[in-house]
Amino acid sequence: MKRVMIICLLFPGLVLAEGPDFAKRTIDLKLQKYEEKLVACERVESNRYSPGDDALDVLRRYDDDDVRRFLVSKSSISLLNCTMPEIGDASFIVGAVLESRDVSEATKTYAADKQFLLHVSSWGFYEHLNNLPPDMLAELANYHYFDEPFDALKILDELGVF
């Protein structure tokens, strides 16, 4: 936390000391690290298939819409969690540039354009999970399969839920 606060206080000074391209280089570096992490997480996701018969049996006991919401929300959240802290670092730097008074408008435009490359976390995924039946969430919490990135569509296909 101290590191983030120090960077926050020093970032405008670093931009001025290093020149106008420093912010762009920093954004590009952070996005590159995020992209590398995202590729690694997606590789984990694609190499995992089934959570096992026990978990599939639990999923089959619930309404198709609830199963769909659980799998899509949980897979999105697990992918986001897998990309931490890289996505946080990239988001922080982009946000710092956008809020800085010490960078040019061209640099701010560059940062704004790069902002769209970041995987946007939606609180809607958490809301979907919180609105699911509590007994469903309690049962599925026992299966740590859903804590790591997984392909929700493959599981939905295996369950025959469309």
C-alpha cells in the first residue's frame, strides 16, 4: 500500500523528469505485462475442461438460468482474479495519467485509448452470484475448481444448457 501511495505522489514528478514519452512507455510496459498474464490465465482456462461428475451433478439440480449465471459470472471473476496484480497495475497507471495535470492532452488521449484494452470488471458478475440461491452457492463453494479460470461455455455444453 505504501508503494502505491508513493508512486501516486511521485508519478507527476516522474513524468516531468523523464519526459513526455515516459507515461506512454510505462503504460505500454504495464499493458504488455497484463497481456502476458492474461494469455497465461486463458491457457489455464482452455486446458481445464470438466469440474468432475460430482460438481456437474450439483449443477444439474438447479435451474438452467441459475446455472448459466453461476458459470458465466464465476468464470469471469476467476479470470479477473487470475490477472491480478497486473491488471491493477495497468489500470492504476492509466488512471494516474488520465488524472494528471502534468501530461499533455495527447498523452491523456493515448491513455484513454489504452484504457479500453483492459478487461473491465463488472460488479454485475458479483451481483449475479449474490442473487443466486444460497444453497446452490454453499454447495458449489466446496468445489475449488470454480476458483481458477475455466471455460463456462464448455461446461454449459456438457450440461446441455443453452
